[in-house]
Amino acid sequence: MRSLIYNLNNALDVIRHDGWIIFFKSMGHEMLGIPREVYFVYEHTIKERDPVDFMTSLQDFEEFMLHDKRELEDLVSKGYKFDSRVKNNKIALDNGAIVYCLFVQKELAHIGRVAITPRAKQYVDEHPFKVNFDQNEAVTGSTWSHPKFRGKGLMKYGYYQRFEFLRGLGYKTSRNSVAITNTASNKVHDKFKPKITAKARHRRILFFFEYWKEIPFNSD
């Protein structure tokens, strides 16, 4: 049921922001089971790193790590503005995800999520790669930067902060997936020297039935 609600919210968001034409085009791809992307599956080692290597060029900002929707609602009541293009934050928090957010003059500049439970994972990275949560593994993902603030090093800074948060909790590994065509994101991930465990192809039919195939990755 949670997955159904999540997918319905995604469909409504496509209609709201992109219109009915894009929605029906997307549905056509879903119905045919056309794979939209091939992904790298990353394994990041959580360890102490030099913060100087991951600083943002922004000078004046505020950042928060949110653990439940009451904390988000408190920020909103104080005038902090969450961008409508970043969807399902309250649902993600209700299901155990942790939300990292960074504001410039109370405007959302960057946001990303962390999952430390299976329940939270689908709200952080929906792809069904294996994560051993009971062995100090976590998931990072759902990263977004406001176009106005891109080019400021926010993604590398945000990932650094999320990895530091996990390190403080005793986690050793973080996993996530990134589309091979997402050059900017893959460049940021490369700064953390992760292991690429697999290339994966994802196919979904009518939002409900999934096919996910991983091929072990050999960098050689």
C-alpha cells in the first residue's frame, strides 16, 4: 500500500509540473516496459575525510538534519521554504527516512535523504539493489539542488555531510544508484572513491511490476 501511494504521488507530481502530455508519454513507456536508464550501483566506504576537499563555495547558509515531519513543519512555520519540485518529504520522514536540507536566506538550495531501514529505502533510492541494514549499511539518495545554486559544490558538500552523519552513528557503508547518463552526479560520486558493484537495468510496467537486473562491474 505504501508503494502504491508513493507511485500515485509521483504520477500527480508529473502532471502538476510537466503536464498531461509528458505524463501520457511516460505512461506509454511504462506500459511497454521500456527501460529508461542503465545505472551504476555504488558502494561508498564511510570513513573520516578531510572536510576541506568537500566544501561548498557558498558562504552564508543554514543546514538541518530532519528526523520527523514535525521538524519539517517547524521550519516551515519559521518561514523556511521547501521547493514544490522536491516531493514526498513528509511521507519519507513518516517512513523513517532522514532528510538533510540546506537553505540560503530560508530558500531551499539543496536537499538529500538517508535511509537506515528497509522501510525508508524506497523513499531514498527506489531501485531494488541489496542493502544489509543489519550490518551497518545505509542508503543515500534523493539528492536535489536548486538550479539557482548549482555549480556551488552543494552536492559534494551535502554527500559529505550525510556520510559524516552516518559515520557518527557507526555506519561503515552507504549504497545508492545513479544513472550512467547523469554525468554531473557521477563526477561528484567519483570524488569519494566508491566501488561500483554493478551496472543495472531497470524496467517498470504500469508503475507496479518491476524488472531489475544487475551485471557485476569490472573496471578493467
